[in-house]
Amino acid sequence: MHRSTFLVLVGCALVAGACRDGVAAGPAARAASLDADREAMVRGQLEARAIRDPRVLDAMRRVPRHRFVPEALRALAYSDAPLPIGRGQTISQPYIVAFMAQALNLRGQERVLEVGSGSGYAAAVLSLLAAEVYGIELEKELYDRSLVTIGELGYPNVHLRHGDGFVGWPEKAPFDAIVLSCAAEAIPEPLWRQLAEGGLLLYPRGSANDVQELVLVTKTAAGPRERRLAPVRFVPMRRAP
């Protein structure tokens, strides 16, 4: 359930496979164009806005975001905006995915849980930064689609589950980092229990109709220690019926 943004840009673009100079672009040309768009995204949206972690920038260069959006929207895949992916959900703009990944300061040995994995895009990015990534998605349609995409692209350390993210994935705990890609007014207790001591929990705190705060919480022996990072807007966490 990736669907947040600091800035939404409204515009239009030609769909993938459109004509250039009256000649339809072939697969190789379209692929090269998407690669160029992805590089432009990294330089113009991420590096220009204080994303400095070289591992995060490399992951954002390597993961083909266009594969995680509906085919009709692939020409917009690298725009500075969220995009709809169905079931009322969106894939977050590239900047917020990179910003959240950078905030976790992953070094490659961690086990990460993402609640609200949606299209699977953020899980794929995190998989290049951590040892294992576990994603939970409530919407069955999005889970099914993300499972296919992750399998086709080959991210063997991404593990996806259809279910209620509120309860987490207890049999795979403890996690070194937990990310909520949906807003909550407080940290769900099951997720806090599944976070390792010294681990980080990143979540948008607030209600559905307001601008929320992205909060990074460290679990310490003395209790939670939090740092407020930025205003964001995510859809709220939902429970299974």
C-alpha cells in the first residue's frame, strides 16, 4: 500500500510505445527511454533533494519502477508523483520511497518487515539494502500482482504475504526494521513486540484526513525514542474484516 507524497504534480504524457517523429518506438527504444527516465529521476528528484546514501541511490537506479505500475501508466512511472495501482491504492512517488529507505540506514544484514507492501516496489528497493524483506498486503489483487512482478524480476530475498499487517508476521520475528506504508495513530502493539531491541520502526503517524508526520522510532531498553522526520500523507492502515 504505497501511496504517499510530499508533492503531487499534475500533468500529462504520451503513453509507452507512442510515436516519435511519426515512427512507433520499438521495444529496445522504449527500454532505453525508460532507463533514461529512471536516471533522470535519480538525478533530478533524489540527488537534488538530499538523498545522499549511495546504496539507496544505487537501489533506486536498479529497480525498474515502471514494472510495478499498470502498463497504461508506464510512461509516467518516473514522474515525481504517486500513481494509482488499483483498489484505491497508489505507488508512492520515488522521492518518498528513497527518503524512507535512507532513514532506515540499512547496511545489508537486516531483516525488514513492510506493512502495506502494495505493488511490491518499496520491498524490491529494500531488498537491495537488507538481507531479507517481508511484505504484508491486505488487498488480495495487489498481493497477487506484486507476487508475479517480484518473481519475474527476481528478488529472492523478498517474501510476500496476503493478510492483516496489524498483526505482523510473528513467526519471522524479530525484525531489525519495520516500515508502515500506511498511516496509524499509534504503533500497533503486535508490531512493536516483533521489533528487535535496537531496531527501527518507521511510520506515518496521524489520521486519514490530515497531514501526518513520518516518525522514526528506536526500540531501546529504556523505552521508545522517536524522531520526527517530515510531513506526509498516506492512506490509513486498515484491518482485515
